[in-house]
Amino acid sequence: MNQTEMEMTSPCDGGSTSRGVGEIRDKAEEAEPDMFKQWSPKGVSSHLKRYGLKTNKSAGRKVYGRVTPDDLRKIQTAYAVDLGFAEEQAPT
């Protein structure tokens, strides 16, 4: 997973935006056309599930509406990708 893919799943950009898998795929393709033009929504969903991100139902649609900054921070730390979050400091 790269930074583009993670940014597409995040509702952390100032609100409670919930994004469906198709929307995430479309936004990812806009940002990185060469990388995502062959991906299906199901492929995107499979990749996100590997990172522990799961959908929930909202108005009968499966959406990524419960992705928190902490979720993304954990992924950033575990997979050494830069998602723009400061590293958590160990308690002193």
C-alpha cells in the first residue's frame, strides 16, 4: 500500500466522510493513473483488508467510514510508509 491509497481511505481530512471502495479506486486512479488503472474495487478492498481496514455499512453501502488517524499511524509505523503522521513517542 502506498501513500495515495491510504489518503484515499482516510476520512481524517476534516470530517466524517465515508468513502466506498469504488470511490477510493477512482480517486487513487486520478492520483496515480499508471498504478491503479488496472485495479478493480474488489482488488482495492483486498489490499485494504490486509492492513486491517474494514468496511462498515452506511445507508446500505459498504464504506470506509471508521478509519481513524490512529489506524493510519499504526499502518505507517508497521509498514514504514510516510503518511504524514508524527511518530508516537514512548511514554516516559
